[in-house]
Amino acid sequence: MDNLGDIRLFVEAANLGGLSAAGRKLGLSPAAASARLVKLEATLQTRLFERTTRQLRLTEEGRLYLLHCQQALQALDDAHAALQAGRSIVRGKVRIAATSDFGRHVLKGWLDEFNVQYPDVTFSVVLSDSLSNLVLDEIDLAIRFGVPPDSSLVARRLAPNRRVLCASPEYVATHGAPERPRDLERFACIVLATAAGLANDWQFTCRGEVETYTVPLANSRETNDGALAREWAVAGYGIAMKSVWDIGSDLRAGTLMILMPQWRSPDVPVHALYQRSRYMAPRVRALLDFLVERFSAVSGDLEVYLGDSDTSR
């Protein structure tokens, strides 16, 4: 236990891929972090990292030691957390990440509702359309459409999620509405840029018939911010492909309408992502349970705007 701090530094350095980053996370200067790692290796009489000017690379001995250290630190953290949980106190800060549009128009209000029940919980909210690194950004919970290819995360399905074409009633009144995907070439479109690239290949299925429309980028608006894409659609600049959760308030207010509801795009269900751990803090567990209830309650309301989903498959 005398070198528990050195062990935590070693584990963080292995996770973050650099000693300086690990030192910053633990409040250590680069020199202090380097000295502590040297001391740990001297105590073990084993070289844990192969050092280069750009990165650290674990030795075989380092990989073996890392596995045991992670298990030991997790056991200690779980013991501390279990004592806290035993007090049944729901308080503290929850760090939550979500997409920009969903965060502003849905999650914000839900967090206010949660605070009525749990006034001692505060939030740190990260809104971004790119997936946050839950470990590096110290995120407790991320709400995302679809599941990232990361087996280290737990993905809990919260709700179904239809992606739909939408436009403002004013735009439709002026330009008309497409009846099938190939008609989209006559309309202005709004494209969202993601970490994987521009999402301009729109796929549709109707009664077993499949069509794909590739939005030409030369004459379309594009953005990496989902909230801006929605605002452009509301303002009448064209047709956007949006999650029905993002535009629920606009559908209720009549500022957006769904186009071609019989043509269904691939579903990307809503998931809660969190780190794989044997313990979840009471405040995070309470928020997750609250979100499960809210998603369930609102899902039925949104179905009203989607038309007959059975005939769109």
C-alpha cells in the first residue's frame, strides 16, 4: 500500500498512452510523474514500459502487472463506493454526454425534472455529435443513437428511434413534397457531417422495396452540428434526415412535418453507454432509471407522428 499512488499512475499511463497525460489527471508535474514511475520500476525490479519520444508501450511484464493492478484498484474503488452506497444518499455531480440537438431539446428538460426529485445532484453536460471518450472525458453516462463498436462499454437500450425526413410546412407549401426517394433530386437537402464522414447516403425501405438516394453535396447545406441542421430545416432551407427524438417538439408545435412516412430508414435505437464496472454510483443509477422511465413514457407520443409503421417495412 505504500506505493498505491505509483500504481494508480502506472495504470493511468497505460490507459492514456502517455505519462504526461496521466500526471495531469492525477495532479502531477511531468518530472514528478516520471520520478514516480522510475521508483515503481525500481521497487519491482522490472521495466514496465518501453519509452519512445512519442509514446509509452507496455512490456510483456507491464501487461501482466497492469491486469493485476486494474483488478486490485477496482476492488478498492468498489469497496469505497459500496460504503457510500450503503448510506443511500443520491447526491454529487453526474457527468453526462449527449448529441447537441437531443441535449438541448429533450435532455435539458428531463434533467430539470430529475432535479425536482433529487435536488442534491448537479450535472456536467457535454453536448457533441461526436462520441465522447468516456474514460478520458470522465463521463458517467452517454446518451447515443446506435451503439459504438467498443466492447469495453455497456450499452443499455433505452428506446426505439426512427430516422425520418422532415421539412417545414412553409417549405412544403412552396416546393411540394417527395413521394419516393428518387424524387429528392428536385429538392434542397441538409446533410449532417459525422466522425465517420458526411451522412449523405440516405437509405429507404417500403414493402420490401429498397432505394438509396445520395444527396449531391454541391448544392446542399452541410454541418457537423445536429442542432443547426434542425434549425435550417425549421427555417425552410430544405429537407433534413433527423432522429424523431430530436424533432419531437417541432412535430408537436407544427414547425416541422415528416415526409414520405411510408419509406422507412434504418432504425438506430437510443442507448445509454457507461463504463463496464461492478458498481454504479447511486446518483448515476438514479438518473439512468429516471431516463428509462422518461423514454418509455414519451415513445408512445412520438408514434402518433410516424404513421402506420407496419406498412413502411
